[in-house]
Amino acid sequence: MDQSYIRNFAIIAHVDHGKSTLADRMLEITKTIAKDKLQEQFLDQNPISRERGITIKLAPVRMSYLVNGELFVLNLIDTPGHIDFSYEVSRTLAACEGVILLVDATQGIQAQTVAHYRSSQKEKLPIIPVINKIDLPNAQVEQTVKEVMDLTGVKEDEILFISAKTGEGVAEVLDRVVEKVPAPTGLPEPLRALIFDAAYDEYRGVVTYARVVDGSVRKGDKIQLPQSGVKAEVTEVGTFSPYLCAADVLSAGEIGYIITGIKDIRQCRVGDTVMSANHPVSPLPGYNIPKSMVFLGLYPKNTNELRSLKEALLKLTLNDTALTYSDEYSAYLGSGYRVGFLGLLHAEIVKERLSQEFGLDLLFTMPQVLYRFEKEDMLEPYISLTVYAPSEYVGGIMTVCQKRKGNLTNMTYHEANAILEYDMPYSMFIRGVSAELKSISSGFASVDYDQNGYKKADLVQLEVRINDNPIDVLSEYVYREEGTSRAREKTQKLKDSLDRQQFRQVIQGMINGESVAREEISPFRKDVLAKMSGGDRSRKDKLLEAQKKGKSRMNHSGKVNLSQEALFSMIESN
């Protein structure tokens, strides 16, 4: 189709600022979905996404919109706002020519607002500033206008005001998209299409989500993917309306899907270029594949469910390329899997899916980051942390971040708010920095982060033992200066969690093989003389000596009964 009538755009915003609701109103106004069939957060097809009220997977949709008698095609890609899924935003921006910057009038600019705005500026995309929820009684429209102008440099008359819930002002947003977002300018040939996502269909195989930059693609074409080296024949192309809608051809400037005979989603890598097998060309600039940042052990509470767990993880990874897993074995929990996630929310969502969709009852071990070893040095991952909060809370925020080994790299002020940027170990962040910052700021602080490479760390291995038996799932790397205090904390918690046995239980916290903390649980003492009504002293002494020797043998050979409940309480408290 004529590219001059195409507009490719995204909505970027902080989580819960109304992206999905705005998308719903757009679908309604453009009659893409009939009002009686439009359920809330329509583009959030994932049930957990809808349940939590957050978008966790980007969803494209094609809308037709009439302006002054001319029909335009608007391709919207909804984006997630939570920091765990920020990599999805970068992929979306690469497929667009413009963005709507949506800000909640009751909350104002937040951390992800700033982060996503900066990402759009790196792509040199024009923005359409929109202030949402103006109908709410606690809306602070004037203050939000000042914040938007301060952040973006736009003039007040460039800002649009809407209520995505009622639909007020949304038609004007669509008009502004047509007016301000540039049309794509792809070449007529050869074919180059950027893969920005992929899904797995049980019957048709891999469904590739692509932005056609140059050329065109249709059923029967022979294509290749240079990153994987795979060649295949196209069996179907089409657009998202938002359901898959087959078409004759996808041309330059369009966003749609491509289905081939490929059955392994790992061969269709995000960021790869779809090109003609007969006319190979230079691939398009891609983007980094998201890497797992947090690792947890997953163990079925019922060992018979191990196979079901593996099958469930396999199915999830088909549609979630950021999820990774490998075999793992624990002496106390048996066989399981070491699973990699983007962050703690990603882990929580996967946990819910494993429970709700697959009916699995699982134990998740302590979250840990991925360390690296170079020669004799140990390296840990760092993040660039951005905290956005009212200026009055700056002191408390700085105290929290400094305690977590954060190094302040920049601080700026926008109206009554401050933006603090820190360089921080990721291991410190996953210990609950977000919750601490929320608490210290009365709930007003918001955070965003980006991976920032690896740095040398002074770490030691903390190991927990019971009667000299190492409890593998409780071992972790900790900073040298906190090693002893962490060891004492763990041994005390474990003592509180364990049941008494017929033998003594000695709990030790070991740092690099040396005991630095010790707790003891005394055994039950059976009265071996209870049935003796008489007899001489020597017989009683023999019984007591035999009991003493038996206790000694049990101290060395008695099996420690470390229940899953005890482990679970230890893991949950870390």
C-alpha cells in the first residue's frame, strides 16, 4: 500500500498510567473492535497481565482511521511500563516513527516516563505529549503540564488532555498521530524486515512479528534469516486486527506477521532480518537479545511433577525468549531446574503461570544474580538506577541507596521533583530496594534501571551446614564485610525453623570453609531408667553410657530432617 498513508507509533508511559485503556479507546473509536466485544485491556491477552493491570508483552494492532476523507492505516504497538520488561520498549521503538508520551495527571512524571522518553530521543522519534486522567478529582493538571514541559521542552499548546477511561480527547490524539508521526520511507526492493517479536502456534509453528522496512513479502516467497542461517518458504503473511488477519502481501512500511515452516522459535531471533533467499542483503541494525538477570532454583514439591515442570518450562520459553532454564540438583530438594528471569516481577509472573496454567506446586529458592570469574577476580553485575521522587524525600533516598552500595552519578531537579541516578550492584537491588524507597518516600518514589556491565567485587562464599552436612540451596555469595552478620542471621533463622530430633543438631555458618556462626538444637532425652524399679548403680551406669554412645553415633550418622516448610521459610525470608 501507499506508505504515505501509514503511521507506525507506540504508547510509552510509566506502569499504570493508562496505556492499555487508551489503546482500548482507540480500538473503539476506529471501530477495529466492536464496543460490545471490547473487554477491558483488550491488547493484554495474557490473563496474568490483565489480572495485575500491567502490560507484560507487546501487542501490535492495525487500525483504519478516516481524516478529511482520506483513509489512514495506524499501526499501534502497546508497550509494557514495568522495569523488568523495558527491553520490550526498545524493540517497539525500532519499529516505529513516533510515540505518544502518556502521563497520569494524578501522579505526574515518574521514573519509567523519564527512561522511556530518553529511549525515544535516542531513536530521534517525535513525541506527542498526552496527559491522562484529567477527569479525576485528584488530578493535578497544571503541575503535570509544568513537569512535561520541563522534561521534554515542548510548548503547552502541544500537549493534549484526555480521559482514556471515558474517551474524552482520544479522537484528537489519533488526529495528532496522523499529523505529527512521519510516514515510513522504505525502498520498493529488496526485502528487509525487522523481527521485533515472535510467538509459537501449536499448529502452524513460529509466527514472526515483523516491521517491513524495504521491499515486500508474500505467500510462497523463499526467505532467509541471517543470524540462524535458516531458509524457509512463506506460508502466510498478514496483519494484526488485533487477531491474525491474512493478507496477500506485506509491503514496505507495514507491520504484520510472517508464518513459515519453521518449528523452533529459537531460530527466529528477535532483532534478526527477514530477507529474500534469492537476494541476500545487508541485515538491518538489530538490538540486544534480553539476558536473564536473576536466577532461581525451581523444584516440584511432588517429585512426580518433575517431567510436568520441564514440559511447562519448554512451553513458556517458546513464547518468552527471555526465560532460560537448565538442570539442577539439590541434595535436599532433589532434581529441579535453574531458571533465569529478567527480574523479580518476571519471576513472579512465571511462577503464577506455572501454578495457574499448569497446576504445579513449586518451591522457588533464593534469587541470585549471575557472577563472572576473570582470572582470579570475581565480577558482579551492576545497574544504572534512576529514582524519581518529590524533592523533600531526597535525603532519605540517598541514605537507602548508599546503604545498598549505590554510587550517586547524577542528580537533577524538575519543578518540585528530583531525579537521582545511581550506579548500584544488582544483587543489592533485588534485596528490596524498590520497597525501601517506596517506604521512605511515602509511596511517591518510582524507579527504573538498566544493565550497566560488570565490576570487580570482594565476595566470599557463605555456606550453611547442619552436623557438617552442607545445605546447598542456602549457600550464596555475600560481600566480605557482611559475611559474619549474614551467617549469624541464617543460622538463627534455621534454628528457629528446625524441629528437635533424637540427636543434637549443630548449625554452622561457614565463610570460605571457616565457621563464623554457630547455633545448636539440643536433642530429646529419653529416660532409659524409667522402667527400672531397683537394681544396683553399675547397671544404671551401663544404660546411661549406652545411651551416650548411641547419641554420639546419631550426631554423626543421624539424618537431618530438613523439611520443605523449614526451607521455604528460610528462602522466603531472604
